[in-house]
Amino acid sequence: MRPLAALLGAVLALAGCTQSPDDNADRPETSREFPRAYRPVSALGAYEVSTEDQRDDRGEAQVVMDLAQIGAGTTVADIGAGEGYYTVRLAERVGAKGRVLAVDIDPGAIQRLGQRIERERLDNVSIKTGAPDDPRLPESSFDRIFLVHMYHEVGEPYAFLWRLRPALRPGGQVIVVDIDRPTDQHGIPPALLFCEFQAVGFRLVEFVRKPELKGYYAQFEAIGDRPEPAAIKPCNTAQGKTGAQ
């Protein structure tokens, strides 16, 4: 009976360690090879930072573009472009030799942004529809990728950042502007932001708090090889650390 008991014990132990197929049933199929982010997510589009005039009055876009070193000829992706506040200002800054790709997942926002770009005759701007877990960017195409007041709405950050990373050119960087508060209140604590980026192979280059932003500015660069999805260690939301720390 001893071999049978040992076999039964091994089977029960294996069953206890095996993840149920239903554990990922609430997630997109395209994200299930990546770890789950154990943090709440803000509702899409339910929060307005300020009107465009208010943002311009405090110089928000100018401060961010200066910090990001956006100049003539820069190629930029504006992810979560919405109504185009940053898109149109980036287009003016990068000039005729630069390019701006505006990405959003909301068909209504895409339509309104297209009308605005046509109305303002922004020939250096293109528009693309992204996915919640994939910005769908062409590889090796961008000097800067902007994630302004939108990263806290990303429900699958590890899949999203993993798929975003190859779009950077050598020396390219990702720019995040957000607010230091819980992720279900339209912000993200900096420690958690740093951790999620680090888990996918990014290094923090610069972090500043600015009154013009009513929040903070963070700049990241990719380092080393992109990890395999199964090797990504999710962050502990309470401590802003990976599960391995």
C-alpha cells in the first residue's frame, strides 16, 4: 500500500499546484501568457485632467516636451491620444521632418481626432487603433513614446509594455505623465510604476514632480534583453516590488 499512498500523495500535491484554466477566464486570451497585474484599474475615459486651455495656461505640454527633448525631426507615438491635446502640440514641435503616430482604443476618439487632424492640416500625423493590451506599434520606429494620463487604465501592463518595447529605436525612451494616487482613482503610485516597467526590462532615467503637470513625469529606457512572458515577475502592489523581492 505504501507505493499507492505515495502516488496518491504526489497526485494531490500536483493538483494543488496546478492553476485552474478558469483562473484566467476574465482576461483577454492575448494576455494569458503574461502574469496578472494584481491592482485595480481606472475606468476608461471617466476622468478629465483639465481643459486644453487650462493645461496650456500652466504650460503642461511645453514642460513635458522640453523634459522629453522633443525637437525638429523627432518621431513620437502618442498612446491614448484621446482628443489630441498632445498630438497636435507634438506635431508642431517635431515639424515637417518629424512624425507623430496617435493611438487610441476608442473608435469615437479616433474619429474625432481624425477630423481634428484633417481640419488643422497636420500632414505629419498618422492615426492607428490600438488594443487594450497592445499599442500595435511598428518596430524600431520611435524616439519617444508618450503615455500621458493613461497608463493607470491599462489592465494588462506586462503584455502592454512587452509589446510596446520593440517599437523603440536605439536610444528611444518611454515618457509617462501621471498622478501619485491609487490606480482605481486615475493615478499610479511611482513605486508601482517603476516596478512594472522594471519587470519588463526598463530602467528609470528621470523622475520629477512638476506643478505644471499636477503630478509627475517619468522617463524610461529599455535595457538588456526583453524577458520571456513566463519569466516576468508581477509586482506586489502594496510594496511596489516584484514578487521575487
